[in-house]
Amino acid sequence: MKTKICLHLLIILLLNGSSFKAKAQEMKFENMRTNMVLDQLIKRGIKDSLVIRAMENVERHLFVPIRLKKYAYQDRPLPINEGQTISQPYIVGFMSEQLKLDSTSRVLEIGTGSGYQAAVLGEICKEVYSIEIIKSLQERASFVLDSLQYKNVKTYLADGYLGLPSDAPFDGIIVTCSPNNIPKPLLEQLADGGRMIIPVGETGVKKLVLLKKQNGKISKKNVLSVRFVPMVDKRGISY
């Protein structure tokens, strides 16, 4: 009888210890996220309160490989799988802010990757449609987003260059991979009054381009120099 009681006490202590450790880890990540928003976003000029709140809420460490969790809130991109990356927090915040989104917006994302950018958009927008061409990434991102109850975010395994004409038009389009030229199908799927942010360039440093559609006409503006992985087709060939 004594042995059973001791065993039960040991199990309870182990469970409590494990629970305490998990809570301490979550508090650590929360503090890191708070500092990330302050130091990497607000101090660098991100002002949109919806973007700031979204990035305070989304747990970036859940979207990176386990071995990289401790680096999740640092000011840098991180590798995920298949030669792809999760963008640095500032770039996620900057690109999101440029679209001027709100709770009525319908947004198309090209390049789901880890799913982190889609989650940030999901905190802000009414509907998010995200396209990924690499099956393993699309499946993992979909699993994580579903686990976190982002019911307004849908992911698709498809060629992002072609967009998603069945659900167009979109109030905003965000592209997280770089084609050599702006895809015409995406311009066609942008709603009048809508905005698109996209990195464009053949090699090395790309230009982050902001496009606005007004009365059917497109205006363009280079807003930042960036580095992004190339946009590729199903054969892995760059567009």
C-alpha cells in the first residue's frame, strides 16, 4: 500500500514539474514576442495597430522547426524545410502594413511557407487564401493553422503565379517569393481599390514593389530592398 502511495505521489510531482516547466517556457516565449514587437516593429516605424496586435498574438515559435524555436523571435529569417524560409518579423509586419487591411478584407497570399504570415493576416482579415506549391510545406502549414483554429485561413496546393481566380477579386495580395516580373494573373485578380505587395527581381537583392489598382489602372512604387526565395513552377523552375 505504501509503495502505491509513493508511486502516485511521484507521478503527481513529475506531472506538476512538467506543467510548471511548460508554463515557464510559454512565459519566456511571450516575453520574447513582446520585445520583438517593441524593438523590431514599433521602434522601426510600424504603426498599424491591427498589425501590431496580430504579431503580439501569433506565436511565431510554433511555425518554425523545433530545433530553431529559441531563435523564433530574433530579427532574422529562419530556414524551414525544402530550402525555404520564414521571413524576419519586421518584413512580415512591413508587408502586412502596406496592404492597409481590416476586418472586412479578403486577401490572397502567394507562398504559404511555414504559415506564419497567413496566421498574422488571419488575425486581421475576414478571409485569407494562401497558395503553396511545395506539398510538404502546404500540409504542415495547414496542420498548424488548423490546430490553432484559424478557421478564416484556407491553404491550397497550387501554382502561385496563376493565383486563385475562382475566389477573386481580392482586396489585398501579398507575395512572399520573388518572380522576375509581376505575374499578370495576380494583377487581374486584384480588386479595384486593392493593393499588392511583391518582391521582384532576377538575382540577389530584390525590390519590394507596392501596387495599387484604381479605376482599373495600376500604379507601382518601390518601397524596400529585400531578399526572398524565387517563385518557381511545379518543376522547380523560376518564373
